Amino acid sequence: MTKKNILIRSAAGFLTALSLTITGCSNFLDINDNPNLAESAEPSLILPSSQAAIAMVVGCQFQIYGGIWNQYWTQNFGNSQYKSIEQYLIQGSSFDRPWSTLYADAMTDLQLIINKSGEARYRQYAAISLLMKAYDLQLLTDAFGDIPLKDALQGESNENYAPHYDPQAEVYDSIFAMIDRAKGWIDPESSFLPGSEDLIFGGDMEQWTRFANTLKLRAYLRLSYVNAAKAEAGIKALGTAGAEFLTEDAKIDYITTGSNNNPLYAELFALGQYRQLRASNTLFKQMQSRNDPRINVYFQLISGVRRGMDQASYDVGPNGSTPAPIFGADPLNEAAATAPVKFISGYESYFLQAEAAARGWLTGNAATLYEQGIQASFDAYNATPGTYITTQVAAFPVTGVEAQVEAIQIQKYFALALNQNFEAWTEWRRTGYPKDFFVKPVTGTLPAGTYPVRFLYPNTELTRNPNFPGAKTITDKVWWDTKD
């Protein structure tokens, strides 16, 4: 039995509890009064539940929306579960569940642990929790825009049932501060290191330092077009400090037994075991045109071939290929139950470094880092690139910062496909690359050339929070999305 499997088996109860309670967590305001979580709860018990809660959102709801809106996959012929998402006909109530999970479940747990940071025996748990809180907040603000922060999670003595929303720029400042604070707490030589209760790194605090640096690099690059000076200064500071970044995936692995399944697999299994998600021609044809060897790893055979289908063309068929089990999207294959949820992948880390180096904000060879990112993606799926990296198709531009950034983002689009869908869609929103891949869905309701660029605020906030800042549409850009 592997170490990761031991980790997941030890958390079986947490995932089971989450599956029973998430749909009942209807109100963000409950985050300050959760009767199931006593203030004295042991961090070793609540850390895995918070990590699993975030993974449930990243690996299921955000994975589905990101995958469809980034045109990685499409609704299959003969079913209708995700038609409204492809048609861009969504409502705020669609986001009640992930909002509640990220706030009421995950962040409540994390804050309970952070509050114990003054005790040496809990400080490493608190460091991990603060980094996970920063990660959680970035998910929320990247998805929804302005979000509650200062008025949220103030504890039982300061309940606030009508939190104000903080501007995205301030949320990002808080994220940077949280990462710095957490790094100051990290001590790999501590006598009180977490073990199997840390589902991501098993208490390896050196890996958590790398996670902190990589998360900070990702966050600063998010500002590259809205506040380049700040992004440059922050990234250069990382370089000056000798920051090391992830070379392996920050992820949770799953197993086939109990309630320890990949969350997307579990969702599709519960929906009747239909292969709802199929290869979109947007991704499929781009990979096919480049002779990308990963196409045979990403998609399964259907009637003896691999094929895509046009985005939102489910009323005319035929079906496209089902994503491979490694992505958790095949409820008819038990192997999909073990697909990991990736928070930050090793190849994403290389691409982030490559972009920072291309911009002159981080030392290192941008071309080398770019190639390492592609190679790491192939390695993750035991695929052989052959001449793919060195051919004209993937060759790194010799000059031109924006041309280099475009090349990096195109390869990131392929590498993050089907496994980090929300992050890939977010990077498209930030950079505009790839700029000519997307097509108007056959039954889409937005004008040609117009695509969703944000999630809607949940209906629970609209109806229950008097300080709700006002409804948005899916075409309203978030703060950092300023590039044409």
C-alpha cells in the first residue's frame, strides 16, 4: 500500500461526512456558527476535512465549468445534465454549493486551526491551513470577483451575518500576506509535524514551502496586466530570496472504496453512471493538428477511433470520446475513482516560472523552463513526446515577450487540459491565450466571439445578505482581467 493510499484511508470518515453535509450547507452566514465543529477540535482531525472540501470544489464543480467553458469537453449526445452550462444559461443558485463548501466548510475548519498557531504543537498545522486559506480565497475571488474577507470568519464572539464584500485587489494583498505569514511559521525540523492527516504532502514542510512560493508566483502573475509593476516587484523578491518552486504535483489521490472516490467520478456515478462529458473538437482538433501524442492518453477509443464533437452539438451527435479514467470523468470505469485532484501541478509550476523568466522578472532560462513544463506534462501521463517539443509546432519563440507568453499559454492549455480545468480557464481569461481556439457553441446563447468570464454570485447571497454588492453577468470581467 502506498503512502498516499494510507493518507486517504485515514480520511475516509471526513469525505463521507462531507458528502452528507455539503448539500445542506445553504448559507454562507453559517460559517461563524457551525455546531459540528467545536472550537477545541483537534487540528489533526479537521485539517483533512478542509483539504477534502476544497478538493471537492476544485475537482468537481469548478472542474466541470472550467472544462466546458474552456472547451475541453462537451455534453454527450443523449443526455442533458450540463446543457445549460454550455448554452450559458445559468443561475446564481448553481453556485450555492461550491460557495458554501469553500466558505462554510473549508474555511471554517482552516480558521479553527489557524487560531491555534500560538501553540508550538499546532503551528505546522496552522502554517498548512493558512496556505490552504490563501489558496481557497484565490479560488473564490478569481471565480466571483469581490468577496467577503474582513467581515468573514470572525469567530463565535463576533458573528457577522451580513458581511461586506472586499475589492479583489485587497483580497490579493491579503493572500500575499497570508503566504508570507505561513512561511514564517514553517519549520521542517519541528517535533510536531503532521503526518497522514495532511492529505496533500503528508506533513512534508519543505514541499509546503515550495507550494507557498509557487502559489505566490501564480498570484503575482495574475496581476501581470492589471498591475505589472506590483507583479514584477513581488516576483523579483521571490527570486532574490532564492525561492524554490514545486517540481511535483500538490494533489490528493483517491481510492475505489468507501466514500474516498474522485469527486467528479462520484458526481457522475450518482447521476446515473452516464458518460456525460465527451471530447470537444476545440481541444481535440488542436491537439490532432499538432500530432500531440497526449491525445491517445487523454481520450478513450469509441467505435475503434478517437474523436471529438462540436461544442454544444449534443442534439445531432455522434458522441465524442470519453476522457480517460485518469481524469475522473468516466463513471463506467472504476479506475476513474482513483483520479487525483490537482491543486497545483509540477508542470504548471514550470510554466509559471517560464512566463516570469520571459518577462524578465525571474532568473532562469525561459525556453528551458518552458520545455521542462511540456516534458513534465508528458511524464505525468507516461507519454513520450518524441520530437513534439523540438518541432516548429512547440518550438519556443526566440524573441518577443508577448510571443513567448503566448507560446507558454498555448502549451499550458494542453497540459492543464482535463485535470486543472478551472485554472486553465482562468489563465485564458488573464492572458487571452490561446486567442483563436474557441468557437461559438452550436446552441450557445452569447454572440459569436463572446464567452463567459466569471461565475455568478450564489443565490444565497442575493437573498440573505443585505450587503450583497449587486448581481453580475457571466460577461462582466473580474478585476485583473484587463487584457483585450
